[in-house]
Amino acid sequence: MSAWHQVEIKVPARGLRGSIVRTDPIAVVSSVGTAAGGGDTELGRTERLANTTHPAWVTGVRLPAATPGGTPLRVDFYHKEVAPGTSAHLGYASAPLEALTAVDGAQVSAVIVRGGGGGGGGGGGGTKAVAHLSASDVYQQMREPRTFELDLELAETVFYGGKTQLFYTLSRAAAGHWVRVAQSERTRLSEFRWGQFDTLKRSFDELGLAGIGLDGTTLLLQLYRYKGIGSHRLVGHVDFSVEQLLKARPGEVGAVTFTPNPRGEVLSADVAVMHGTEYRNVVKLSLKLVNVSWRLKAAEAAAALQPPSQGR
């Protein structure tokens, strides 16, 4: 098989600031003005990193080697989720592709501009956030296996309990029953009442979907509260098809339904589809549980009536 020639764009940055508490950055690379109607076309995005203002992403964005050198590129940086026009947008950097390919792998620095103008991030002291963009040739002798990536997050859960750890499992439908194919790491609800799981990445082979595909396949996500070694309780579940989520609008609530365990600790929750994309061989989905209402125990209900502590 002949080599597959591509150009890989890397977008490390310094000085990003997402919030007072932390910065969990994601970068999205787009070509400017190439979509219908003069809009931008997303070319790819990085993984989400946890709590860093100087991200150095492993993931690069690959373009066909035949992409015109004059193509203007824009890199948008976000905190926690890709949400244009919101406070999650940390700013953007831009450069023509030819400025990167001309130096063959060397970094080209570009100031990250906030939506309102000026340098992004930085906090005090006038420090500007800077992206260090680069492009290098890559050659693949074979096509990368198709992969599936899932992000799951809880936001503003109105939870007043103590140390709560959660995890989830992912199963696929097969011959009338569910086959478990993946399990997340545990995550802890923070004092700011949100929990964020690391991105779950699996190949289609690992999911048992090689040669089947995701379009007509139903997946089951079950969320559990970890109570100790060998002890956990089902919080609720979401069943969905990937095709269904790929068609949802970014941020849409109601495309899929969260079903709480009637004997569990959650009374209700909504599911927001933050994004669903399929680019080259990677299917990426991002879900957020919002408006989560917990069933409080007596002690927790009493604590909820107390005034919040300083700094909360």
C-alpha cells in the first residue's frame, strides 16, 4: 500500500486561563471561510486536558498534504467544552497554513486573542496567552483503525452530600441483551458540585463493532455511585444510538433521556449533547448531565439548609 501523506498541525499554548478555579483546555482547528455561506470548517480537535494553563496536547490535527498553502487556519481554545460565544471560549489564534509548512516542524508563535479583543488569558501583569503552532509531514502506511471517544460530565448537580465517587459503564446491544464493553475510571464530585470523567477512548475492535459500525447500534450508559470495594449503586442510565447524537444540535437538551433508578439517589436529570462529530476515523461524543436533582438523606437535607461556607 502506498504511503498516505498528510500534514499534522500541533497547537500547544501557554498562559490560558479558564476560570478562577481551574482550566481544562480543548483546542479546535478550523479552516476560515471554507464552509457553505462563508463559514469556517472544523478540521479536528484535541483531547481535553485537566487543570493546566500550558497545554501540550498529544493529539494533532491532520490535513491532506494537498491542502492549499494559502488556507487560513484558526485555532479556538475552550475551557471544559466547545461552546462558541460563551465564557468557555478562551480566545483564538490564527495563521495561514503556508506560514507553518514553510518552517517544516518549527513552531510559529501567535498571540491568542479574546473574543472582545486583546490577548487572551494571562490573569494580571499584562501577560498574553500565546499559541505555538507547527506543521510537519506524516506518512502512514495503513489506515488508522476507527475509534470512538466519549466525554461525560455532570454540571451544577445541586448535591450537598459528602465525598461522592461516580463511574459509568458502556454496553452495546447484542442478540437481545447488553454486552459490557467499557468502564470509566471513578471521578469525585467536587465542592463546586460538578464532576468530569476522563475521555473514554476505545477502538471499534475493543467495542466489538469492527465490521458492524455504530450507525444502527444502540449503546447503554449506566452511571453508578461507588460505595466501596465491591459495592456500588445504579444512579441511572441513558440509552442512545450514535447516529442519533451525531444529528443533535450542539448543546441540545432532550435528544436522549436520562432514566433514574427509582430506588437510587437521583430524582431527575437532563442530558445535553454538547457535540457529536465524525471526522476521518474518529467518532467523538460529548454528553453533559444537567439539572441533576439528588434525593437527600435526612443528614444531607439538614446540611443543605445551612448557609454556604466562605469561598464557595
